[in-house]
Amino acid sequence: MKYSHEVIVVGASLAGASLAAVLGQRGYRVALIDKAHFPRPKPCGEGLSHIGLSLLKEFGIYDRLATLPQRPYLGFALWGKGRARPTVIDVLETIGVGIQRRLLDNAILQAALQHPSVEYFPGLELRSAALVVEPEGVKIAKLQVSAPLMVLADGVHSALAPKLGFVHRSSSPRRYGMRLVWQGTSDPLERRVSVFVFDEYEVYCTPVGAGALSVAIVGGKSVMREMAHKPGQLELQELLKRRIGFSGDLAERPLGIGPLGAVSTQAWRGPVLLAGDSLESIDPLGGMGMSHAFACAKAGGCALRHMLEGGLPRAAAMAEYTHERERAMRPLRGFTRIVAKTFRHILHRPIFDVMSKVPIMATVERALDPRAPGMPTAAVRSVLELTGAW
Ligand SMILES: Cc1cc2nc3c(=O)[nH]c(=O)nc-3n(C[C@H](O)[C@H](O)[C@H](O)COP(=O)(O)OP(=O)(O)OC[C@H]3O[C@@H](n4cnc5c(N)ncnc54)[C@H](O)[C@@H]3O)c2cc1C
């Protein structure tokens, strides 16, 4: 069979565009499709971790962010219920950045499109009826596009994945997300992501630019309904003023999404590979979803290269992708689950106080290495086992 492209990528957001950029760098012919026109807003807490930043450096994309408005953050300031002061956890070895997804996603897409071998189809919602999926490849007749592989990077609500036989498990109870952007007259002074923890939901506040604060709310459906309307928003405004001294007005229409937290039982089937949220949407609690999208691009880029250049059989290349993605994902998942468990634990205050003294991410990474001896590795390993991240 003769193909027009080497890879079709559906979804030109973080997972899809960064993978297209990685493949485009090596001259692979990529058809990149997205139903949206970029730049476009995206519901997200907009905190990009040091792990995501270092992957963008590795891809050679990081420099493109230099001119974009952004704010560095050192860690998290966690406000437990009824606490007058937050627990500060500088969990990260180096800083992350708060950056608007509208700008970030577009910068990464432009990095992909600078490569002449990447062909872009914007504003096109791909439906399963338009696809012919055969064991040896995929065809989209109306675009005259065909390839031996297709990557679905179409987000947490992938409509295509279930149609192509993928099965998703969802976490319970179901959580939803909403993002609001507030514009103040002065810069938010906070150099941390402020997280307010309530019984049924959390509020994440990330400074993202001159006077701009991105506020993400994650919780049940009822809090989403409240925050979509004026009284809920006024309450939130009051909280921001009282706790972090931020005053400002809502600058954009609230954006909602959900349910979150779906995981596919398979990373690939035949010629179709899942990447980013369509494969596993990690709870926003840890702020690691974007880093996971880039980790998929790295693992996917390597595996596809070994297949296309090195002659590795497709099944072996897909197994390599699954393994490498899982390896990168475990510390992100482990960190998120430890934080989630702690939030919900009755002793969360003293536990967070202890956690604030430990470099958490490095400790989780060490604990995941079976050869690493000693405390606190053994204790963290037990927690990882309990949370199912081990
Ligand atoms: C409330 C909330 C807060 C969050 N906060 C953070 C945070 O602070 N830090 C962090 O790292 N992560 C955070 N995340 C997670 C992060 O937003 C996601 O993990 C990330 O966006 C996943 O990227 P992706 O490329 O896999 O998917 P997406 O960004 O969802 O992109 C999917 C793309 O596919 C396109 N598409 C979908 N269907 C089709 C189709 N049929 N045809 C063509 N195109 C299609 C869409 O237009 C979209 O551009 C948060 C998520 C939520 C919901």
C-alpha cells in the first residue's frame, strides 16, 4: 500500500502538536488535524511543571515560549479549610511556569508547522465515518490522506477512541473542571500556585501574566453550576481578595469540561495509538497533565522512529511506546495520588507540614526505583502501594 503520510495525528493541542514537532524535525510526513482554529482557549489550571518545561527544552521548543507572558512558580501554597495561613510546599526541584494555554498551545503548534513535512488541517472535526481503519493502516478519503499509523491525541473526551474499540475506565466519584481568568490592576504577588481545599472541590490559582490570574476549579457538578453564575463568582472574588490579596474582574467567559479522569485499558490497537488525555487523563490535583502530554510525545516520537527508520515491527514499537510512557507517567501519577490522598486525609495538616520539608517529586522518583534503599523511600513506597501508583 502506498501512503500519502507516515503518521496521521488527530488533535493539534499539546500531545498532538508536540509529537508532530518531534516527527517533523526528522522530516516525517505528518497530517495534523484539529477541529479548532488556534489560538483558542482551553480549560486548564495553566501551571506547567518543571518536567514539562524540560521536555520542551529537549524538543527544542522551549525558546518559543521566551517572548510569551508567563510567571514562574516555586511550588504550592495549600490553604486547608479554616486555616489562616497556608502550608507551603516547594515540591519541585526547579520552577514551573504559569502560562495561558491559548498562547502555549499555539506556540507549540507553530513549532510543528515550521517543518515543511507537517501538513495541517485546521477546523476539521474528524468523525469515525470518515475513517477506514485496516490492519495495515488508516485512510481518510475526503482529505486524500493515508498512513500506516494514526495517533489519537483528541483529549479526554475522545469521541473516536471508543468507536475504534478502545475501552475507557472512569474514576469515581466523577470530577469536573472549570477555568476562569481574572484580570487585576497589579500583578498577583504570589509566586506559588495557591490551592484552596474544600470538602467537595479545590480551587487552583496560578499567576499567568501581567495582573492575570488563572483560576481552575475541580470538583462535582454542583460546584460547577455555582461557579458558572454571578453569586458563586462573587464569593470566589472575595476569597481571592481575603486570602491572597488579589482583586480583579473576570476577563473571560468561564470554560467547563468533564468528566475528568478516564484511562484507556490499551495504549494502542492495530495502527492506532493514543496519546495525552485520550490515553489517560490524570487528576488536575498534581498539575501534571501537560507534562504527561509531552511525555507521550517523547515516547511516541522514539517508538515511531524505531519503527519507521530502524525497521522495528509495529507491535514491538507500540510495546516500546507503552513501556516508556508508563515509565514517565509513574512519578507523575504517584505524586498526584499522594497529594490527593493527603488532601482527603483527616490528618492532612500535619502530613502536609511534614511534606513541606521534603523534596516530594524527587522522593517519589526515588521510591519508584526498586533498588533505592532507606527512609523516607520505604514509607513513600508504602503510600504508593496503597494508592495503586506502584
Ligand atoms: C480544570 C483543569 C485544570 C487543569 N490544570 C492543569 C495544570 O495546571 N497543569 C497541567 O499540567 N495540566 C492541567 N490540566 C490537564 C491538561 O489540561 C491536559 O492534561 C492537557 O490539555 C492534555 O492535552 P492533550 O493534547 O492530550 O488534549 P487536549 O488539550 O484536550 O487537546 C485535544 C485536542 O483535540 C482536538 N479534537 C478533539 N476531537 C477532535 C476530532 N474529532 N477531530 C479533530 N480534532 C479533535 C481538540 O480541538 C483539542 O485541540 C487541567 C485540566 C483541567 C480540566
